[in-house]
Amino acid sequence: MRKITIRFDSAELEVELLDTPTAEAVYNALPLEGSANTWGEEVYFSTPLSLDEEPDAREVVEPGEIAYWPAGTAIAIGFGPTPISKGNEIRLAAPCNIWGRALGDVKQLAAVRSGERVRVERA
């Protein structure tokens, strides 16, 4: 199984890639760099990728699932409720492609602040 690392100034995640077209596209585009944004208990950052929504794209994700937001061309990592969540669910802004799973505790992303640098690279 292929792995990548997502590094913020204040947190780092090792991610196991799933067998999806989005995971393949992200892996082939590495390294990626950007600037973090936060939205409730979600961290996201823009990418130069422009990928289609996959048939199984969804808005509600589980902790540790790594998503690609086609409408925003961004990687999104939810680790708790967002402003549009119902109850304790993790609801992203729109349907997203799930392409990876964090191997560490995603709650560490609570330390990430908007504007932090982020780098995604092969592990």
C-alpha cells in the first residue's frame, strides 16, 4: 500500500492511499504545497488538480478519511463537526472523493491555523 505524508507547520499525518482514481492523481502530482484553511473542525487546502467527482463521493465522512473536494479543487480533512454538521457528524461542504486514510490521530489537526504552510509528499 502506498503512503504519503501531509505536513503542516503544527501537525503531520501519514496517509495510506486507497485504490481510487483520485488517489492515483494526487500521488502522481506530488509534491504539492499550499496554505491551510480551517472551517470548524476541518482543514483544507487548494491544489492545482482538477478532478471529477467520483460516483461514491459523499459529504459525511469518518475521522481519518482524506477527501478531495472537486468543486473547490482542494484536499479536505475533517476531524470533527463543521458549521453544517448535524450533531457530531463530520459534514464537508459538498460531496468529496475519499482517497486516503490517516494512520495517525487526526485530532492533532485542531492545532492547525489558517495560513499555515502545508506540504504533501511521498512517504
